[in-house]
Amino acid sequence: MERELIRERTIAGLAAARRKGSIGSGRKPVLTPDKVDTARKLLAAGDKPAKVARVLQVGLSTFYRHFPASERADVTDAG
């Protein structure tokens, strides 16, 4: 019975959030499209990933998540 109450409350809460338009928005991305463009330019200019991450004020792991090694090689080779 308790499980059913939890289920009903959860469904009601999700429905209310959908009506307000707030469901599924999640966390905002740290690297905006402008920051990604800036990162590509800095990489093409020969800057190292650690410096680019510092300039963009993101963690190095965040940088690497958005710029895998294969993409970083493409950017640096193109410049």
C-alpha cells in the first residue's frame, strides 16, 4: 500500500512538473557553443589542452569529454 502511495505521488509530481515545463531540463552545459568555438581556435593555434581548459574555466576532464583525442588531432592538424 505504501509503495502505491509513493507511485501515485511521483506520477502526480512529474505531471505537475511537465505542466510547468521544467521536466527534463537537467543541468545546463558548462561548455557553451561559444566556448567550444573558442577552444577549437585555441587548439588550432597550438595551445595545450590544460591551458585551453584553464582559459575556458572548465575542468580538464570536461574538456577531454568534449574534445576526444581524435578530434583534438584533427583540429591541430588543420591549423
